[in-house]
Amino acid sequence: MILEVRDLRVRLGSTFVLDGVSLSIGAGECVAVVGDSGSGKTTLALACMGLLPRGGRVVEGSIRFDGRELVGAGERELDELRGRSMAMLFQEPAAALDPIQRVGAQVSETLEVHGLARGPESRGRVVEALRDAGVPNAERILGEVPHRLSGGLRQRVALASAIVARPRLLFADEPTTALDPPLRSHVLGLLGRLRRETGLAVVLISHDRDAVARHAQRVVALRRGRAAEAAATP
């Protein structure tokens, strides 16, 4: 298994937002996490990424990535994994994109920080990721800044940033938000292709029942921070 979460309990302030949640996912799989707003779906992804907000902490349980225990891991160890091996596509691209930094610089940042590519090679991989994410005129948009782009285009840039380093695990938090139906189909199709061709594991956080039914092998349903149901999709 690429990711194994066992009996995870997370507290924000004095409130338990996750209480005994378990989840596992292997290479090439898609596991959907569903539930009402406030059920703990995004918190689960943030805990796995080591990105809980101030006041949030894991108080019990285990998060293992490729056999490495992440609960209690230091920032240096997590920084080695984030972006390169595990990535997150946030529901709101404003949470992931600097509104005034040029698109090309933002998408290439992970490649350069982890020493994966520089110069022309980095530019080529950035353009490829933007095209994969459904960005038209990918080379032209490298010099744009996100605040001048539409919400749907910002979402596609955020997706390109998440996949450019070819991570092994992707948390996709409502990845089709603000996208029209054809582009929604394109993005979900891309994630499916990456799973088949590269073994990418996708944790799909979604209210889109059709997307869950079509793309997920298993579903974990959360209710008030607890795993109310875990089942295979039909």
C-alpha cells in the first residue's frame, strides 16, 4: 500500500474533527472520500500531508506513506515528500496559488526545489503539465499571473502544479469545482490516465456522485468525523 491510515484522531482546538478514521490505497487506485460539509474530508487530506492549520494536531493513530510513519515526522522529512511524492489539489486554487507570481514560476517550483529539472527541461515539463490539465495556449500562459485568470483556469493551473513532479499519491479535493462539463470530464479522464500509466494513487474528495461511481474503486463515507461506511463501488 502507498498510504495506510489507521484509527486517526485529529483535534482542532478542543474539538475532534476526525475520530478513528482508517483508509488505505495502493498504486493506481482511486479511493473516494465523501460526506457532508464539515464531516472531516479535507481535514483527513491535510493531516496526511502534514498541513493541519494552527491549533490542529493528530492525537492518536497512524499515517504511513510507503511504510514511513508520518505522525510525528519533522518538517524536513515532510518537505522531502510534499510535492515530489505526495501532492494535494486544493478545492480553492487561491489556497495554493500566489495571485501575483507568474504561472510558469509557480508550476516549476516543485521541480526546482526537489532538483528534478531546471532550465529548458523544467519549462518543457511545465508546459506538458499545463496541457495535460486542459490549459489552452499553455506556453502563452506561462507569463500570466493567477489573479488575471478565470476561476476555472486557476483550477487547471493548480492541477498542473500538483502533477508536474509526477507524484505517487494525489489528494484531489473537489477537483472539478468551477469547471464546465467537458472540462470536468477531461480532468477526471486525465487522473484516470495517470493512474493507469504511472500508478498514481488518487484520494478523490468529492460531492460528485457520478465522478465517484465512474472513477473510484472504493468509497469511504465520513459523518461527523467518523467513518460511517467503507465499501467498493458497484
